[in-house]
Amino acid sequence: MSDTDKPEARIFTVETRFQKLARRAGGIPRDQAIEQAMAQIEEARPGFDDWVGKELDKLADVIKTARPGMPTSDWIDLAGSHSRQVRDVGTTMGFELLTYVADSLCEILDAVAAGAELNMDSITCHLDALYLARQRPYCNMKPDQVPELTSGLRRVVEHVSTSPHEA
Amino acid sequence: MAASPTINLRDLVVLIADPSSYLSMIAHGILRGFGTNKVLEVRNSIDVLQTLSAQKIDILLCDSRLPPHGGLSLTRAIRRKVDNENRMMPILIMTSDTREGTIRQSRDAGANMVLAKPMSPASLYDRLAWIALTPRQFVDTPTYFGPDRRFKIEGYPKGVGRRKSDHVIEVAEEAGPALGQDDIDNLFSAARMGKD
């Protein structure tokens, strides 16, 4: 569509208060700001274990309500929400194995929501892996330090992703 | 090498809208590290609208899945409300879903930028700096109100902060609002009356 077809469009310049104030002198340079932010994240780290424990318990409660054949909309959004939160916060806090497992579970839940067959074993094995990844010494490990676990989860995800639901 | 950009966030009022209190706390901490001293947190769209009705907000950081209708519907509602004094404030959508379609929908809703979760201090600082240092014009049409969608990220002036994955995306056709004007009006009046 050419501009002449849209005579009603009005384009104007805006300078918001955010832009005005953010450009003031006296700000914190990028590198220093990031360093200070990382220090703030470190301060939040002691509370992470407690938080992730509660999130996993909530996730387990949601998964308990799920059964093959029931409408996925009843529980999958909630399970996905808890899984994503664990994945996102885990990454920011630097817990790589936990993040890997949570991301793998997110893939399964997304696949089921998109129509793949619901296999509860694929979900409960991820939940078990999440509880494991939360514990010492696993909480400080990277995925490549536990290749058997990660390749096993990978196979589960691939199987679920290629299993269409048969109504 | 070009000098790193600097932004001054002191005394700017930042509103974080995220259903997760822990994620909000982390975002709040990151902003504190950037020098922000006025941060508000809410957990749903109704509380966002109530806050916007009550005070001036300088920037909104909003989760794409914010209950009850999602951050994109909220963004549309804010942009379309003519008598809303925060109508043109920068809105940054935070999302775990970084598929191109989601990013396009965020842009078409009127968001200034999308921030991929998991959030890192560097990615948040870069987006705040882009919004501050690279002003965009506003466009007002019958089907869209918001920052000009015809832009590309070229990084800060002199290219600082550009990532390999940054790329230009084609301008999509307007998909239309997910909420009608009546729905938007109802949301705002519910917020004013303190209803959830």
C-alpha cells in the first residue's frame, strides 16, 4: 500500500520523560551498571533454592491433576507457567542444569499443547530430573557434566514431539 | 573502540508488571544496579491500569503473559486510550516466546521493544539505552497507535551493543485490535473502580 492510500496516518515526534531524563549527565556507564546489577542478582541467590522448591511443588501438584484424555487446557498453561519461570530464573541465576531440564519440560508441554500425544511418563521423569537438578551437587553442574541424563531427556522430547495425538 | 553508552535512570518511575514475584524481584534488583530508585511492581493488567490512572509512569516493563488478557492486549489498551496521560510511555514486553510472530505481534500492539526472557542485565540495559538514545516517531492511524514500526536495530550510535542475532524484520499488515474499544473502556473503568 502506498503512502497516498493512507492519508489519515499522522506521524509525529515524541520526546518522553524517560528519554529526557535518561539522557541526563551523571548516569551509570553500561559496564558498571551491569556489574552492579550482577551484584544485586547475587544478593537474591540465597532465596533461590527456597523459591525453586516451592515452584517445583506447585508444578508437581498441577501435574498430579493431569490425566491422558482430559482437556489439556485445564492444566497445561499452569504447568507451562511454572516450568518457564524455573527455566527463566534458573538461567538468570546461573543454574545451568536446572535450566536445561526445565527448558526440556517446556518443549514437551508446548508440544502437547500443540497436539502431541500426552505421555505422563515423559512429564514425571522431567519432574524427577528437576528435583534432582535442584540438589547438591547437581545444582552447580552443567548439562554436559551429566550426559546420560541430558541425552535421555533429549530422546524423550524427540519422541513426544513426533507423536501426534490420536483422537 | 566506541565508548559504552550511559543512561541515567535516577528518579525515573519504572513499573514492572509480571505475575511472578520472584522474577519481579530479580528485575527490580537489576534496575537498582542500574541506579533506578523508583520501581513499582504489579502482578496483573488491572493493577497496571489502576497505577497508570493514579500516577505518571516513565516506562513499563510488561510480561507478555500478564493475567488476565496478556501483555499485548494491555499494550493495545494503553495505546488506544486517548485520554491516558501515559499513552506514549515506552513499553518493553518481556517474553519467553521469541518466535518472530510473537515479536511482530508485540510490535503491532505498540510495544517499543521486546526483551527475551531469561533476562540478563546486559540485555535489559541495552534495550533501555536503545529506547533512550534512539528516539522513534509515533504513528497514529485508525488501526494503530504507537512507535513507528519501520525501524531497525543498528545498535547504539557507533554500533556499540549490537548482537549478531539482531536483524531487520519486515513490516507486517495490521492484524487489528484483540480488544474492542468497549472492552478497553471497560478495563479502564474496572481499574478505576478497583475491580479485578
